Amino acid sequence: MLELPDYPWNQLAPYREQASAHPGGVVDLSIGTPIDSTPQVIQQALADAANSHGYPTTHGTIEVRQAIVDWFARRRNVTGLSTDDVMPTVGSKEMVAWLPLFLGLGAGDIVVRPEIAYPTYDIGAQLVGATPIATDDLSELTAEQRERVKLIWVNSPGNPTGKVRDTAQLAGIVAQAREMGAVVASDECYAELGWDEYEGQVPSILDPAVNGGNLDDLFALYSLSKQSNLAGYRAAFVAGAPNLMPSLVNSRKHAGMIVPGPIQHAMVVALNDDEHVAAQRELYRARRDMLRPALENFGLAIEDSVAGLYLWCTAGRPSFETIGALAELGIVAGPGAFYGTAGERHVRVALTASDERIAAAVERLNSSANR
Ligand SMILES: Cc1ncc(COP(=O)(O)O)c(C=O)c1O
């Protein structure tokens, strides 16, 4: 059997149980799962495509590929893509986990991922026997390691930190990756959720200002889970790397990794409609504006968190102590320790709860602070 680490979220069970005993009910801010309804136009699109008797195409219908290309041009300043260079994926998590395999990586190869990161980057490396290295600074790698680096993950806006990499930083990563002969895969699933001065200001790895117009060896991954409340549809895509995409499409054809036809149609409608994304962003903005001061009032310092669906907080003590203190108030948060050793004194608080539940959390945090 493949021996992967235990799924870390199971460790939260006792805290969730404790929080559930709160007389006002639990406020679960641990997992970034959308809770607002899938927009009606997208639900309708799914229903309209319900008659789906034939096999869907792995590379995607021309309509979904065109919608992806148009979305990149309209929303991300990415102009150099053709419909050959994009493909829908079954959510983006599977692509994060399987990309090292599709790239042909194995034992001896190194996969670099952010120092504090979504755990699936490591899992993807482990699935193929490659070695994950956690660093935000490629210059920390030794000469021997640089020779073995085959894939570099970028995650901007970052989960859990909410940190954004600017154009110059991304360009620096691309330049160093090219020196090493490594592929860069940029997981950009929170790109539409920039706050304050970062609104509309989250660059893509595929932006010509980052890569000088050369998309070879550069992948961007994007997901409709967060921006469109489509986590249940498993609707995402990968784009870029025209030198590698034909092989990626071919491997996925053989492996049967196909986005269902009705979902591909729903994606077209979702990608062509910016209005619901803007409306959803306003819901999260309001929740963020409420939660931020209450968490600070409770004694947590909020770091980074300039984009995305999380507030990355620390009380300067181990993750699980803060998780315990929040559980006493009936609030469940995510332990920073799940994202690497550098997160061991942080907790991640998600904005994905109803206005009513967020208001309950705010009231509890404020009254506990004033006690
Ligand atoms: C950084 C990051 N990448 C990928 C995903 C996976 O998203 P999905 O599989 O729903 O597209 C998530 C989900 O939380 C995430 O935070």
C-alpha cells in the first residue's frame, strides 16, 4: 500500500466536538468550503446540459476552452493563450496532486513548494517518490539541489497566509526556474479575491509582464470552487506551457481524467459572467470586515491576509492552544501547524460562514475580550 500521512483534519475532531457544545451553536471557520448558493444562472446551465449521453472530451469542448482563454484575457491580463493551451480539470486539487506524475517526476527529483502551504503540493511529490522542499526563497537551495529541482509550486494568493506575490517576485521565480530547467506551476485559485489595494491586482504567472511573453514550462491552475460557489461541481482548469500541454492532455485522456460534459457547460456560463463573482466578493468582504477587528480584539495579530478567504492569525503561542481557546467560544479554526512547521504558532480563520454565523463569532470574540 501507498503510505501517505494521515489526513490532518481528523485531528480537529475533539475541538469540533467541544465547539459544538456551545449553547449558541458551533461557528465552523476551519475549512474554506463555500456556503452561499451556487448562482442561479450556473445551476440553470447545469440543468440545460443534463442530457449528456456521449463521452465528454478530456481537452474540453471548444466552448469551455474559449471561455477560459477569454477569462484569462479579460480578468488576468493574459493575452498569449490559444484554445490548445488550456484544459478543464476535475477541481484543481487533483491537478495539484497528480501534476508531478504527469510531468514524469520520480525518486531523486525535487518539488519546491511555499514554506507555509496547502498540503497537497507535498502529497503530489510523495505520490511519485520525489522530495518536497519547503522554501519561499529559491536562492536558499544548494547547487546540488538546484540540479534536481523539476517543479516549483507558487501559490498566490497563498493559502493559508493570504500573501500575494507581485509581478517582480513572480518574474524572479520564473527567471530562476528557467536557469534550473524547472517547470513552474502557479496555483491561483484565490486570484479574484484580492482585498483593498490588491483588488484586481493579483498577477498571474502567465501575464506577459511576468514571463516576457514566453509561456513554456509555466502552468497556471485556477478553480471556480471559490469565486463561483462551485466546489461541489469540481470545476477548474489548467493553462499555459504550450510545450507541455499536448502531453498533459494525452496522459489525462489515457487516465480517464475528464470533466463531465454538463459541468463543462456550466463552466462556460460561469466564466462568461463576472457579475456573480463581484457579488460574491462583496459578501466575503463584509464578513472579513466584521471578523478582522473581533479577532484582533480577542488578542490575535493578523498577518498577511491581503487576499483570499482566510485570516492568518497568531497569538504567539502554539496553534492548538489558540484552537482550544476558540473552541471554548464555539468557534472552530484551522491549525497553522497543518501547513508546515513555520505555521506552528498560527491559526487560519476562514470567511466561509453565513453572515449570521459570522455575527455570532464576532459577538463571542468581543464579549470574551471585554470580560
Ligand atoms: C491553494 C489551494 N489550491 C487548490 C485548492 C483546491 O480547490 P478545488 O479542488 O476545489 O479546485 C484549494 C482549496 O481549498 C486551495 O486552497
